[in-house]
Amino acid sequence: MKISDTQKDRIAKMLFSTVYPLYVTKVEKKGRTESELKLVINWLTGYSDAQIQDCIQLNVNFSDFFKNAKLHENAYLITGVICGYRVEEIEDQLTQQVRMLDKLVDELAKGRKMEKILRG
């Protein structure tokens, strides 16, 4: 699935520190915890809790956030529709990675078991 250059640029420049509190609110509204959210982010990106906090404090954009991440070897198993796009069909790598994170957060908020979210 092709994404417009405008969308790619907007996603790349979006600050992780702006989106993170939205993730926290979303999962906590559904009875999950910020610790569980961090576990999901740790799994996908390889970041420690301290590194996540650094990204928030340094106002890192999504481009740099994922440039410095080491995606989990099973990240390719993240499939399905998020924000109207099928994750596995997104051609732009950064956009796909952001949507993978969105998908994991969505699964967490929907009450999916952690072992299924973390895919193996």
C-alpha cells in the first residue's frame, strides 16, 4: 500500500513524546498499565525503559526513534488493519514500523493476552 509523501513526512516528524501520553491514556482507559505498554515498546524496538524515557525527554521524532531501534525478529508477524491500512502491505518502512507500534498498542488496549501481543 502506497502512502503519500505528505503523510510520510508528517509521520517522520511526529514526536514520540507527543504520541506516548496518548498511548498511555488509551491503554489505561481499558485497564492496562503503563508498564505493560513499555513492555510492548521494549519488545518491538529493543529499547530499555530508560531509553524510552530519554526519547520522550529529548523530543525524538518517529524517524529517529525507529532509526535507532532494533526491531524484534518477529516484528514481521504483526499483521492486520490499523488506521485503515493493512500493516503488512505498507511499503514505506517507517510508516509500517509506526503502524506496527500502533497495532500492538491497540491489541494491548483491547485486552489481548501479552504472550499473543509479543508474538512468540
